[in-house]
Amino acid sequence: MSENPLDLWAKQLPMAAQEWLHGRRTEEVECIIGDFAGIARGKVMPARKFIETTRSFLPVSIFYQTITGEYSDYDTEESWTERDMVLKPDLTTAVASPWADDVTIQIIHDMETLEGDPVPLAPRYVLKRVLELYKKQGWQPIVAPELEFYLTKPNIDPDFPLEPPIGRSGRQGAGRQSYSIAAIDEYTAVIDTIYDFAEAQGIEIDTIIQEGGAGQIEINLNHGDPLLLADQVFTFKRTIREAALANDCYATFMAKPIEDEPGSAMHIHQSVIDRKTKKNIFSLENNEPSDLFYAFIGGQQKYLTSVISILAPYVNSYRRLVPGVSAPINLEWGSDNRSTGIRIPTSGPDARRVENRVVGMDTNPYLAMAACLACGYLGMVKKLKPRAPVDGDAYSLPHALPREMYEGLKQLDMFPEVREVLGEEFCKMYQHTKFREFEDYLKVISSWEREHLLLNV
């Protein structure tokens, strides 16, 4: 008797997915891609149809959408024709959707034109484009992301501020409880669900930490290949949301969701190894820092402002980047100095790395990693030198990052070499989409304006 096609297909999946299935047959497949916002978009189909389908399509216009669902007014032929792009599954990304009622596997897809070329607007391709530049130099970047987010009570009225959820003690979480084990235990039901879902998906959690905000959690993932880690962050954000919903609360990745509480970052640790020797090129044979290490920092200092609209993609993002709340205000660097935008963690020479502390948790992980690595790449190939390190309080130095979204978007125009690395077509569409978001924001009258201007001006 011939083997069932679904069983044969399942044997092509990663081991974590095979173990989760454990004799069950996949009922549904989620075909997903990440848009500019990092939202999972795509289509769901019966598993049998998925393995029988030779080509599946999505319109390129999914990259024209803003976070509100509006469309960029960028006037191109594609904006009117909405031509189809081909979804190309990457089976190495297949993971379970353990929260689904049916036995469901989700698979991240790449996007190609009908002629078989990569779609330059696709965030996953933008990262692949940058990684290919490293490969041509004989380099392999390694990253490790730190994911900060808030758990909140369900909030169905946007006019009301977010509140921390009720913990197992029956009390709301309190802020300024960094590294408190008891604070983590308050939300043990959510965290246990996150662990269960992550295990089902084969995602390895390094550590879980209570951060400084009320109900704010940090989860660190193991270091590895940037594409693999970007896939994991993209998947894991959805996983965390589903785990929170399963426990009657929300998980939010807004950069600054609650007034008077710290913002949420996605710090990215970056190092680079030689593809042949597998040695960290940031360290010399005598264990001292290499010229490439300093050049990578120099590239971060020179170019990160150009991609700030990727690392801080919304109007809310800039509310996090203010003094005194654990977020940087400039691109100074220092050893084991958390007041700087670029921190060099304590480590041995094999693990010498650069931590970018500017990145917000609201970013698209593919674009954020592409942007950060692009800046370091340009620094190394141009042999840039960084400014002198800062030993003291970097908050006492001038505020050198853009303070709002419009200013951040304009920065990308100032560095054509960065646009070339990321792709000109992507940069144009990204800016147009984000400018539309900013214009939509300007149409909204806030409660602050009503409170302070209604009867006073």
C-alpha cells in the first residue's frame, strides 16, 4: 500500500514540526509572509490542497498598506493593477500553530515575480540581500535579539489607557520590579503557555526576565543566523499574543504603550565570523579588538540615523527614545554602558559583539536586522572609525536621534549608500507608506489637545 501523500509531505518538515504532529495529519496550512509592519499576511488552505498546488499568489499591494489598512498613494502601474506575486514556501520555516483548533502548520514564504525574480519590497528578501553582501566578503553575521513586551488587561476602547493585568495574587503588576522572580511568577500562567507553544514550535528560549515596567517581560532568544532569528521573532510575536489571549490578557509590542513606564526595545546583539575559519572577526589572535570591530561600530554611528524610521517605525516609537527611561538618545558607544545607544557587553574575545539598543520592539524583525547589519557592513567596507567611547552617562550628552517620525523618514534620503544596500525600490515604497501613516496620524485630535487647548487658547 502506498503511503499517504500528507504523511510523505510531513517527513519533509523540520523535526520540531514532525514531533508535534506525532502521527497526526496536518489539516490546514497557513501560507504567510511578513509585510512592512511585520504582520503575518497570506492565506489558509487545506493541507491536501497545499501539497497539490503548484503555485499560489498574493498581490504586491500588500506592501502598499499602512498599519491602519490604508494604502500608500505612491503612483505606479502596480498600485492600480495589483499584479500577482508567486508565494514560494520555505519548508525549513514550518512550525506548528499550537493554538489552532485544527492541526495546523504555518510556513513562511518568499515572494517572487511571475518570472521567478525576488520581490524587492519583501522584508525577508531585504534581509537576504544584506546577508548576500556579507557572504561575498567571506563573512557570516551572528545576531541575538532581546524581546521586550507588556502584558495588559484586555483593552477594547482606545480612549482608555492600558493597564497591567491582574496577576495570580489578585493584584495588578507594579513597575520598577526589574529582575524580580516574584513579579514573573505573577504571570506564570501566561509564561507557561508561552513555553508550551515555543516548545511545540522548536523555538529555544534563552532566558525570561521581569523588566522595569508594570507587566513588562523580556524574553531572550539564542544567538544564530540572522534569517533564522528574524523568522523566529516574526513567528514568536504571534505566539506570545496567542499565549496572552489564551489567558485573558493582551500582549503588546508597542514601543511605549503606558505613560510613565519604560518603553519596549528589541536590543540586537551583533557579531561577525569568518565563513571559513568560523572565528569572530571582531577579535585578533592576541584577543584584542580588531580594526573590523571598530569599523563596525563606526558604521553604526554614521548610518543608524538613516534607518531610524525602520528601527522606530511609528509616531509612538519616538516616545520611547527619551532620557532617563532605559532608552538611548544618541549613538555613542561604550563598554558595558547601558546609557549608550551602542553597548559592548562584557564577554570573552570569541563572543565579542556590538549591542544595538536603539531598536524598538515595534519594528519588523527582518527589516531591523537588515538595517543594523547594513550599517555595520558599510562601516567595515569603508573602514570607518568610531568616536571615542563614553565611560560615563551618555544621557548627559546632546540628544542626537530624530525626535519624531517625519524627521526620521527624511533621514533615509541623506545616505544613498544605505539605500543601495537595502534596495532603492524598497526604500521608496517604505517611505511612501510611512509618510501616509504620518499624514493619517496628523488628522487625529488627541485627548492631550482637548485637555490643554480646548478652553485655554
